[in-house]
Amino acid sequence: MTDVAADAELLDRVRRMWELGDPPPEHLADRVLFALELEDLDTEFELLRLTERSDALAGARGSTSDATHITFAGTELTMMLAVAAANGDTRRIDGWIAPATTARVVAHTVAGQRETSSDQTGRFVLEDVPAGMLRLVLHPEPTGDGTGDHATMPFVAPTVEI
């Protein structure tokens, strides 16, 4: 057996050992590829940061809603989401952008993309979004007030599980 063949056999045995003893999480490859799609944006963008995530309150102060509230913030804007279970494995997302602005909102999921627009108050709704990984990209409409390129630069929220 050549050294190359022996090395390949040894590496194959090590791989099988780890697959049995500590297998990778289910759908890991899909999650990695989904996260890498961010690099497909060929334009400058501002990456928002996750600042808060809270599930429905429990106990006496709890509500009857089972919505999850998620907040993202950047230097130019803040986005708050209320994510509620809808039909089966889908979610309804009610979102608000502050300061209020009209924007094209693109939801990236493993199942594909969905689009909607925010109104003048910054509110938007996405219905029947598949449960799982979600990344939102906001494309603000030009303001026409001469505030510069940042007014139309996309804002990208980090991937979250919904």
C-alpha cells in the first residue's frame, strides 16, 4: 500500500470514528451555506447587531401571545420584530423600523426569499415565513434629501432562528 493510500485509509477511519462518537449537528452544512450567502451581497452594507431577544413572558405577567420579540440595531436604524406561530411550521413577522422609513424588506430563509415593503411609519408584515433560519435585509428607498449614500445602503440583520 502506498503512503497516499495508507494516509487516505487512516483519515477515513478517523472520520468514521468521529461520526460515531461525536456526529455533526443535523443540517449543519445547510446552516453554514446559509450563513455564507451574506457574502453574495456585492455592495456595501451595514451589519445590524442583535440587541435583544425575548420570548413570551411566563407566569402572572405573561400574555396569551406566544410571540418572540427580536431587536436589531445599527448606527442608522433599529428594527424590532414580533414573530408569532402561524399555520403549521410557518411564522408571521410584524416588523417596525425606526426612524420610520420606507424600505424593501427581503427575508432570506432556507426555503428561499420573500419580499415586502415597509410603509411610511416603518411597519411591515411577512406572512407564512417558514420556521427555521431567517436573515432580513433592508433596502431603504432614497430619501431625496441629499443625505448621501448611506441613506440607500442596505442593512443586514444577523441570522436568527424563528
